[in-house]
Amino acid sequence: MGDRAPTIMLNTLLIAFALMLVIEGMVPFLLPGVWRETFRKLIEMGDGQIRFIGLTSMLAGLLLLYLVK
């Protein structure tokens, strides 16, 4: 299994990236008006607010990974 570990890890990473793209694409596809308005509001936010949203998102993802593992 030692030789296959990097291949398996790369495949898992690519699957995760593909799922992220599918999920990220759902809102603009299904609700383009909501997506546009969200970005309009995002542009008006300060750097600190955007960083807080990013940090919160990363922590939520890490928590989910911890709970699933």
C-alpha cells in the first residue's frame, strides 16, 4: 500500500475539489439573482469582515472533518 498511498491521496484530493466546484456552482446556477446580490454585499464589506467569514468557513470545515473522521 505504500506505493499507492500518494495516488490514493491525490485521487481523494481531486474528488474533494470536484465536489467543491459542484457545490459552489449550484447557487449561481439555481439562484443567479441571490448570488449576484451576495457578491454586491461582499464587495461593500471591509477586509476584516471578509477575513472573519473566511476564518469561520475554514473552522467549520475543520470541525466537520474532525467529526467525520
